Amino acid sequence: MPRVPPEMTRRARELRNHPTDAEIAIWHKVAYFRPRFTRQLVVERFIVDLACREVRLAVEFDGSQHIDSVRDRSRTRRLEELGWTVIRFWNSDVARNPDGVAETILASVVRLQQPTHPQPLPSREGS
């Protein structure tokens, strides 16, 4: 895996130290779940707001400046090319329904998780 440029590391750290209200609200709801989430993860030339590395889920929280953003569409496309699933939420949706947003994120993690084994051992019931 290539090294992260120092400028990207500095910027991600700065964003972690100054989170948006939406990031704080959701972080407090998902921080203690497993698999773990990471805030402000550098992926290639992007900084993802919230990520679950284990299932390669990228969560973005967008304000109104992102409406019809061509840049966001190309960013999503590139992350998907790298194997990430990207979900986006409006900051206003997080403010209105943080529990619902957190549930959606956690449901996405469950959906993306691989079974622990392709052919589980048979049950020992009745033995």
C-alpha cells in the first residue's frame, strides 16, 4: 500500500480535530460497534468522512454545497473502482434523524460482511 502524502495526513488530522455536527452525531452512535469505524480515512487522493475498512464502506456527510456535484459523482465512481461501497447522507437528514442514519449505516455493514465460512459445519443438534 503506498504511503499517504504528509499533506493528506495533516489535512485528515485537521478534519478529525474539527468535525461537523453530522460527523459527531453519527460517530457517537457507531464508534463502539464492530467492525470498527474510522473517521477521516485517506483513500488514494480522497478523505472519507467515516469508513469501515473491514467491509470497505465509505460514508459521506454532505451539505447543500454538494447538490448536483460532478466532483462528488467522480469521487464516488473512483472509490467504487477501488472496491469501496459509498453511501451519502445530507447533513439535514442526520440532524433530523441521527438514529435512522446510524441504523442505515450499520445495516450496510451487516449486508457487506462476508459469512465467516463458505460452508459452515453441520449443527451438532441431536448428537
